[in-house]
Amino acid sequence: MLKTFSMTLPGLLFLASTAVSQTVPDPTALDPVKVQQGMAIAPVPLNMKGLDPNLVGYGSYLVNAGADCNGCHSDGTTTQYAKGGNPYFGQHAIVNPATYLGGGRDFGAFPNSTGNFPHIISRNLTPDSTGLPVGGDTFDQFLLIIRTGIDMDHVHPTCTGAPNGTCIPAPFDGNLLQVMSWPTFKNMTDQDLMAIYTYLSAIPCLEGGPGEPANRCGPAVKTKAVADPKNATVVSGEIQLDGSTSTSADGKPLTYQWTIPQGSPSAAILHGNLAIPTVQFSQGRGLYTFLLTVTDSTGTSSTDVATVNFVGN
């Protein structure tokens, strides 16, 4: 390998729409036994939101059984397995989730250790803050990398002079990934590669990896209520409130409750348990306040207010 949406068809169409000159796969045609096995052997929790489960399962089968991707894209043999789970010690294999596909394995100086040559270190394949895997690569880019071996990050260019510890000497081509087995993987089908990409989109983000920015996974998402509008002035006797940009820490659906806080003029709230309810002003002109409370699946709540100055009749 390399450095590097409810489970519905639209998630698949997103991936297909970004691909270059490939056949749109039919995930229902995948071997169900391999899909099931892939789901069973995935060593980390998977974020299945918007992803086709057939592609994820088959991708896991390819990554975790068909090829030892984690063998290269983890931080070396000493951390590849969890404590007490090293199969080479006669133990039941347990992959270390803290290093799974996060990159960092040092393959040593390339092409050899006798000169001032760079060390080749495996890249982080996990999704970054964009939600895209392989360091934020689109499927177009992923497909191009596998098919051609191009290094999108240009980590080790071809030397134009004496080796300086960062470049690689000719005849090696610095535009291409070295060590990584793309000459073999390029023979995989479009459906195989889409499945791998989809699976990599589902695994947890890990920090670190060569060339990756600090805090690549982004700030932690919190359950947060966002009520709109703010300080709006309207003449219509009926408007909509909007809490749809509120966020959930666990990514699961929020529950919504709109109320009138004490001291605010009364108004009729229609469908107050929806993200976007309708309100009708019943007390005439004035400044109206609406309190939004959102609650996530763990019971954590957050509140925010929307304010509307009604100046109509």
C-alpha cells in the first residue's frame, strides 16, 4: 500500500463520480462470504455513515486478509500488535488500534546505507480532518497513485546533485513511490480499489506520519446547539427557525426541542421537535427569543438561542 457515507447508494455514487475512467462497480455483486469475513476481521471500529457496507466489508477483506497493509503502514513490528497479542510469540493476534495504518515504519536508507540517502518511512493511510483517507486524497488521486505509483507529496525527489539526505539518486525516479508495491497492486480491478478506498474512509483517524500536519485529525467534535436566526428583523407573521447546523459528538442523530424561555413573548412553535420548526407570532410586535436544546445519543445536551425582532402587524 501507500501513503498515502445510513449505508446507501448515494455514498457509492459519490465515490464513483470522482473516479477516472473506471467501471462503476456493483457492490451487491461482491462475494458475500468475503464481505462478511472482512467485517469480522476489521481490527478497529468503523464509521459507516454514508458508506456502502458491501464495499467496506470487501475492502477490509482485501486490506486485512488479502494483503498485509498494516504490516507496512504501522509503526514497526514492536507496536504492530497489542500487548499480549503478538502471534509470533504464540499469542492470539490482536492488532494495535493505536498504530493501525497510521504509518511511521522506517524501511531504512534508500537505496542503501552507504551514502547520504533518505530513509523511506511508510505513510499514514487513515482519514484526516476532511474525512478522506490516505492523507486527504480523493478517489481520483488514490486511483492514480495505485495505477502509476506517483508520489503526490513529492517527499523524495530525484537528486540533481550530490545526495543530501532527502533526495534519491538516479536511475530511481523521485516522482514515484519507492518500496511501496504499486507495480503489483496496479493490477487490481477498479472495484477492488474502490472497496479499499471505501474501507480506508471508515477507519479512525490517527495523528502522525511523514509530511502530515499537526492535529491532522482536527479538533474534537462536540455536541453543540446552533440556533438561527440571530437578531433577525422580520415583518412576516410566520418564519422558520433553523437548528440543522448543530453537531453531535458521536455522529448519531440529535433530538431537538424548541421552547420559549421565561420573559420572552409567547409564540406558537409548530413541530418544535424538529431541526427546522415554524413559528407564528401571536403577541404582536416585539423581540422574540427561542431556546433550542439538542441532545445526543449519550444524553449530553447543549443549548443556544435564536432571536427575532417582529415588526409586522
